[in-house]
Amino acid sequence: MNIPMVDLKSQYLKIKSEIDARIAAVIDNTEFINGTEVKEFKKELSSYLNVKHVIPCGNGTDALQIAMMALGLQPGDEVISTDFTFIATVETIALLKLTPVMVDVDPHTYIIDPDKVEKAITPRTKAIIPVHLFGQTADMDRIMEIAEKYNLFVIEDTAQAIGCDFKSEKGWTKKAGTIGHVGCTSFFPSKNLGCYGDGGAIFTNDDEIAEKISSIVNHGMKVRYYHDNIGVNSRLDTIQAAVLRVKLPHLDDYSAARRSAADYYDKAFANCDKITTPARSEKSTHTFHQYTLVLDGVDRKALMEHLASKGVASAVYYPVALHNQKAFQEFSYNPTDFPVTDKLCETVMSLPMNTELDEKTLKYITDSVLEFFV
């Protein structure tokens, strides 16, 4: 068998006729930038998320940068985020000449630890960027309590958890990305809601912030050729919006398929003491952008080579903690502040996770993993 991490081809074939027709229609009407499909997608995603404003943009990294620009953060301001994530989250902080303050993660969920966030706050702290890692949310009750206590902005990075529900201890339920002041997401093809190129979006319920973001994404313009803000050129093109409009109605089914695959993995590995399966938060549904194991006393490289010999893909998200990356050495992080992240970087391994995994494929994957330990 040949089992990839993400099976975009099989997913496409199930919706091929509708995708092809929508793309052909965009080409036929030549509305390539800010066309009807973009406008309709904004409305539909806003309705799905139950958020007041959705502003599409060029990609998820742009979304983070634009959010920080819109909030008026200034060079030298400190922004707290997680050490265990893809670089884009922290990269954009540094790009804007802000100071990235990284903290360790919860050892069970691998998501930013709110207690570490509060301890890292200084008079220069202006914002928190929690990353909803691998498909479930950070503890947004605690994050928002901390933000309110210290008068901080919260920018949710929900690139890996679109469609995820956070169930507050206060009785309400909201979609990931709609709880903080601003939410950001990516529509990179491998995301749970992915287009066929680059794409992203920014969410907010704040009218003033939304107006600023809408200006920034389009060269700082509100009225054409009148520039009220320093902006960027970051737009979701119409073809990508057309693809996303087809896929959005399937998102909940896609999430259910991923959870079903995760359930199979959990049961298969339940009696293997060398493997810790992903913890599931009581406050958050899990959309399983990744299915990530923690290995105990296992030669990870040898296991991955074994799986490759069987045609089973695997990956490590993430092999190097951000505080150890050369790009961030100027910030002089204390290496003893990140024991959980450091251990995870040495022991995590992700298995194939996508919407097209059937029982036969899952059995082959899990059998291939378990036979390594025989």
C-alpha cells in the first residue's frame, strides 16, 4: 500500500464535478480578484462560525501579521505565544519588530499552558496568541481571564482547528477563532478546510477592528486610491474562494471522519505501553488536523523507516522547538523554560490523518506500527 499523510486526490474526486464547474465559472466570468465567490464565501463562513466579520486574505501567515497590525502593536511590544508550533505564528511577531515571548505547553494536550502565559506577562506585554494545535483549542476560559486581568489582546491561531467547538465552563459554546479579539486561519491545501493554493482569513466581532483589517488587506484603502492606513496586498483569489465554498458544507463531515479515524487509532494502540495517544480536552471538540503520538523509549527514526518500508507515511510536528531555531537566537531564551516542548520534539510522531481513511487502511497502518514492537 501507499498511504500518504493527506489524501487530497481522493477527497477531490468525491466533489470533482462541483469543484470543476465552480472553477470553470470563475474563468468564464473572469472575476479573478474579489469576485462573487469571495463575497459569498465571506457570508457563508461568517454564518458557519457565527462571527460578525470574516475578512479573507492571501494566507494564514498574512492573517496573523494583519491582525497584529490592526491592533496597533508597536515595535518592542511583547507578544506571548507557544514554543511548540509552526514558525509562522512567532515569525510574524518578529517580522513586525515586536518581541516574541514563547512559553511552554501543557504536557497532555501539547497546547499553550495558561499558567506559563500569566507568569510571562510584563509591563510590555500587549497580546497573547494561543495556537489551537493539532485540532483542539487552548483553554480559552483561562486565556480570556488572563487577557482581561492584564488588559491584553487575544489573537487566536486556528489554522489547525477550523470548525472546532470550545465549550466554556461558563455555559456557552463558540467556534475556535471567534472567542478572542481576532481569529486567524489558513486555507493551505492540507488544512481541514483547504483550498487548492494559498488562502487565509481573519475573524472578529469588533466593527472597528474589522474595518481596520479590511483596509490593511487592500493597501490600506477604504475608498479606491485613498489610503488611510499602511497596508499590504493580501487577497483570497476568486478561484480559491470557489473551492472553499464547495468544501465548507462538508467541513463537519470531514471533522467527523477524522474523529472516527482517531477513535480507531486510539483503540488499536490502547494496550501498547510504548505509545501515548492524543489527549482530548473536556472543553474542546477535536478536529484532528494531526494525529500525534508520543513515543516512550522508542527509536523514532527506526520506526518511521519501518513504516516507510510498508508504504505508510509518517511525520514529526515539530522536530525543533522554536526557542532552539537559529532565527530566534537574538532573543536569548532560557533553555530550561521549555522542558515539555523539548521532550515532545524528541518523542512525537504523527500518522496519516485525513478524511478518506477507511477501516482497511487504518488496520494496515496500525498493524504496521504495532509489528515494529514485536
